[in-house]
Amino acid sequence: MTAATGTDQRYATAMGELWTGLEGTLSRLDLAAADPSALDEPSSAPALRRLQYALHLAGERAYGIEPPPGGLAAHAELADALEQARDLTAEVAAAAATFGADGITPLMHEWRGVLFRVRLARHQLGLAESADPETFDDDREPIARFLIAFLLALCGAVAFVGGATIGLWPLWAAGMLAVSGSFLAYRP
């Protein structure tokens, strides 16, 4: 069952609420991943299980939010990253309960990467929201900048090759400067 959000404003609000609840969980998971020796304590496995459940709830909330048309792929990436983080946190919790800090050493890099993937997916979701095609201005750059850059590159290349061929270093240097100037004349 999905909650139809209807507008981008409602979607942004729902995602803001989701992220507010998830931020504390990710911070605690990052602290645990930064200091694996702390996972030797007997209370670490239950604490990881609680954080795993918080990731599970966040994943279900993410699935329950209908993204706007332009944010479907980024939203799916966030939901998948949350699912992967939940599963790997479960593996780390099981390894910590069974083997202690030594047992989670093989999982540490992957676990940190998955936690980063959640933050990256959230960031990409923000970029997808801001990259709405309706918000861009339709102002076209004048063709003069393109033409100047093209002519500088063309004349510079001819001067460079000519100067290098006949041995005139000032012509060669002027060609290099013209080609470099073409990069400054047009920056995409």
C-alpha cells in the first residue's frame, strides 16, 4: 500500500521526515563502524539489532512514499540502499554476537560502503528533485561564445603545427595560447 503524495511539496516533506528519523540511526551505525573494537561488548549485538530494525522501518517508509515522476530511479536507489544496509547490519550483528569484534573484520569495509551508499542515495535523491526540467530556464547562450572558442582552437592548432614545423617558437607558443584561450572562451 503506497501513500500517494500528489505533489513535490508533500514528497519533500515525507522524505524530510524519513531522513530525520534515519539520521540518528546512521550516525550511531557510523560510530559503530568507525570503532569495531567496541562491538566486543555484550550489549553491542542487541544495539545493532535495534539499529537494523530502524533501517527496516525506514526502508518500509521509503517504499510507502510515491515519488514524483522525475525521482523514481533515485527513490528506488534509496530504498535498495536501505535494504542492503539493513541486511548487512544483520550480518554484522550476528558476527559480533558469535565472534566478537574479530568476527566482523571481514565485513567492515562492505558495511561502511553500504552505509555510505545510503547517504549517497539520499544525496542523489536531492539532486534528482532539484534537476526538475521545468525549473531550468530556457535561455540559450549566444552562438558567439561557441564560435570564438572554435576559431581560437582552430587558429591555435594551425599556428602550433605551423610553428613546430618551420621551427618558429613564437608562432608555436601563440598557437598554444590560442588553444588554451578557447577553453576559457567557452566553459560548459
